[in-house]
Amino acid sequence: MCDPASLSMAHASSALLLLASVSIQLLTEVASHGYLTEPPARNSGRGPANGYCPQCGNGRGTCGDGGQFGSQSNFLAAVEAPRRTYTAGELVTFSMTITANHGGFHKLYICEQQINAQTPDPEGPNGCLSKWEVENPAGGTQWGMPSGSGSFNFQGRIPRGVQCDACTMQWRWWTDVGTGEMFRNCADIRISGSGSSGGGTTSTTAATVTSTLTTTRSTTTTTSASRCRAAATAWGTTDGKCLAVCDLLPAGAWPCAGQLCDCSMSTTSTTTMRTTMSTMTTTAGNSGGCTPTPGLPPNGATASNCAQCAAGYKWWPCNTNPAICTCTGS
């Protein structure tokens, strides 16, 4: 015969094992294994609202847990002021924290408004999250999940056509778990148009060369007495006779003043051209170069892609606010 006390203990043990199994199952369903940290998700660091566990309970609903820890943890309604500002077309470094890696892939979606409880079917085929997806620079709009646990950075480009003063970025992770496990976060952001001016600006002046050609004309006049020549044939006048006679007579005396002999003074003009080349050169000011801004997260800015800002490049990374590239003059 079975001892009633032993039977009762066995039933209690079975009940405890069942309760533990159910609790583990419920915990698995409730707890997420990763969350978006840059930009900060609505559930990131919210303290008691999510049980001090930002990776917990963000697997259900458009923006995460959907009230699994009470009404305070309904992150669909937990709208915040924009936490980050990006520029359309900007290459951004995003971050996520993974606590239990189940593989798969993840994507980033953008809604041009702040998603809340009144937003109609944001993940539906006509929903606001179906319009814009952040682009993977390597191609496509998704990223494979890295192996292991910890914090991971990945780069993505904000679509060039999107602009909104207050909008929502959704991080969505599809795991390799066969039940179709999916985790979500929402982050409140702002996106300025690609033509908006960002941080540091660079002013460049094209080199100007002005050449001035100066021509100086000088005239030298030489006066000399020519040889006297016969001006008439009367009285047997010849060049020889004029030269012999007029050399002995004062200047202007007859017949050397044109009566019979021509001993007039001749003038020879010599014109000399002098050309002077004067050159004035204006050299463009040296910008001194552009480098990643010290003290700020690089957000993808490097010395090589900041260098193009010095040449007047107006797109990312030269137009962010705050400026992730700083240009200094010489």
C-alpha cells in the first residue's frame, strides 16, 4: 500500500515541475533577446516600465511588448520627442544589443509620422512602415544577424526621398526559430531633407590669375646733315659741285638753300616697342582639411570621406547636424 504522505509529496513535485515548465515557456514567449540601442528604442532604459529589462517583452506588437508588463510598458503609445536627427541620404552607424542570439536577419523601417495607438495598421501592405526601408550599403535592405551576443554596429543609408520632423524608425528581427519568432522596437527620430545644410561648411576660392600686357612706344629722332645734291641743272650743277661748294659755305647760303643745291637737314625717326608683362596671381585660401569631429560618435565618418568636404562637397558626411566632420582653415 502506498504511503499517503509519499503520494502527496510526489504529486507536489509533479506540480512544481509542471509549473516550472510553464513558467519557462511563458518567459520565453515574453522575453526578447535583443533591442535597438542607436537610435535609442522607446523601451531602452525605461526602468520599471519594462522591468528594468530593455531586451524583455519587445517581441509582440508593432513597437514591442504591447503591455506585457502592464499599461506602462505599452511602447506603441510611449511616443517620445525625436531622440536623433538624420539627413536623407546619410550613411548612419546604428547599434543593437543581442542577449540571446537566434540567428536570422533584421531590417529598419521608417514611418513618416510618429506611430501610436491610433496609427492604422502600420505594418500592413498600405501602412506607413511599408513605404521606406533603410538601405544596406552592401546591397538590399536587410542585414544578417552576427554570431554571438553583445553590442553590434551596422551601417545603413537613410532613403534619399524621406523627410519628416517627427517620425518613427522600427527595428524588426526575424530569428531562425521555426515558430516564426520576431522581435520589434520603435525609435523616435527626425529626418531633414538632403538639401538641408548640416554642420561645418567649407568656403573655397578658385585661383585667379590676371595677366596685364603693357606696351611702351618710344620714338628717337636723329637729325643729321645729308650730302648736298643738285636741285637744278642750270649752270651745269651736279651733286659733286654742290657737295664741294656747300661744304665751304654757311648753312642756308645761296645756292645751297635749295636754289641749285639741296642741303636740307634730314630727320630720321626710330620707333622702339618695349613690352612689359605684369602678372598678378591670387591663390585660393587653403581650407586646412576636414577630419572627423573629435568627441562625437563617428557615425561612419572617416578621414578619407571627411576630406571631400574641403573641396566643397555638400552631401553626407559634410552636411550633418551636429557636424561629424570639422573643417579648419590655414
